Amino acid sequence: NTGGNSYICGECGYWTAQKLTFFRHMRTHTGEKPYKCDQRGYTAAQKCSLDQHLAKHTGEKPYMCGECGYRTAKKPTLFRHIRTQTGENPYVCEECGYSVTQKSHLSQHMRTHTGEKPYKCDQCDYSAAQKSTLDQHHLSKHTEEKPYKCNHCDYLARSRAGLDYHLKTKHTGQKPFMCGICGYRSALPLTRHMRTHTGEKPYKCDQCDYSAARKYSLDYHRQTKHN
């Protein structure tokens, strides 16, 4: 206590004018969790965290959106939901202006600028910026598991994206995407097709000057030229 109605943490410099708030903060250093669930072994540093946990047992969802009636057991979840209703994106990238509703989504986006890939494959040298991308890598490269089944035939896919591709190309018959240059139509966006007109080759070999319009062409080049 500084004597001026301010409480300062000797560990990290955090300060507050509220004594109770200061005590709650100190639990982040001491690890103390005085609030205990009487049904499970769960413990919490703050009562609000215990209340949210208890809601899992009761099924209670006390926080409700006034616009659409959506209910949730957690106040932060309600705040995130409200942002989707209002269109508010308070977290903004200082590099490019991209904005999102959640801080965690901004952290993921920042990896597109920093190149950080914190998720490492435990079976090869592959790394990814997002866990979902690493999960897809595991499914496609290291397992034979194909959990996504087509409802129209016996086709099985390793990823949801693979199943979506199958459905669009094999069962719907729809080709809503048309090239304005040559009239080519496709069930999928024309990103790869347009490279035949623009000459763009975004896949670069890191061992020579070779570049390719498609990733599998680069993979083939590496296997035949550098292995």
C-alpha cells in the first residue's frame, strides 16, 4: 500500500485503488484458487470463474442478447456475440488495417506478417501458423483416416475442404464461376485458372530460380531436381 489509496504489486508493478481487486490480482502470482466446485475437483481464483463453471452442471445460461435472444453461460461470450451483431471490430492490425472481433483472431492474423509458425509437426519438419492447418497436415500426410463421408456416394475425405470440393465437382453440377477472358466455367473459384492468363507463378523454389503456378508442380520439381 502506497498510502495514497493505491495498491501496487511488488511482482509486476500492477496497481489499483481497490483492495479487493489487488487481492484478486495477487492470486495470479501465488496460484491460490479459493473457490471450489462441490461436484468436481475444479477450483478457481475468482468467484465469477466458478460461477461460469457451475453453469456447465446446471445448464443455466443467464446472459442473453437483446437483439436475437442468443443465450450463453459466459459474459465474455455474450460480448463477442454482440460484436457480430453490431459489426464492431475493435482489434485492428497496425500493419494493414485488418480488423476482427476477437483478440485471438488478430494474433492469428499477425502471423501472416511475422511469418511465425508455432505449431510443429511431431513427425516431420512441417510447421503451421494455425492449429487447424497442422491438424489438416496430420490427416493428409501421416494418417490414413478419412472421417468426412459423402452422403451421395462412398467417397471419403481427410478434410472438410476435400469433401466440399468433391460435392461441388461431382454432385451439384453447378459451375457458377466463369472466366471473363475465355469463358471457362468451374464449380470452384478461378484463382488457379486465372494464372494461365496472367502468368503469375506464386510458388517459388527455395533452392533455385524455379517458380510454378501450382503447388503440385513445385513439389514435383523439388522431388525430381533437388532430392
